Amino acid sequence: MTVPMATLTIRDVPARVVRGLKALAKRRNTSMEQEVRELLEEYVTERSSVLKQIESSWKKQRRRPNADEIDSWISAGRE
């Protein structure tokens, strides 16, 4: 069984990004469209994996941090 494919239109892509995608596609002997598909797939897969790891970690916690704790952690990382 094949999964139906969707069409995605992306407007206002900066010229430097398009040039980079074209260069990457040329080096890998693929189309720019294929490069975009692969990049999106990789990003979504990686993000999904990270979110699953976070959710698993949260399940192991005895309590969840409150908003003030999270804000202080974020601030500490910026100092």
C-alpha cells in the first residue's frame, strides 16, 4: 500500500538558501526538491525522537518543575 503524497509550496525563500540547496543537490547528484524532502524528513524524525526522549524523561521525574524554576534555568544559560 502506498502512502499518498502531499504537495508543499514554500514562498519567499531567500536566494542564498536556494543557492545552498542547489549546490548541495549538485554535489549529491539529486534534485533540489529531493534535498528539501530529505532535510524535512530528517528534521521531523530527529525532532520526534528528541520529544520522545523528553517525554520519557518526564515520566521518570517525581515532580515537574514550576515555571519559576524553568525561567531560572533558562536565565542561567544566558549569563
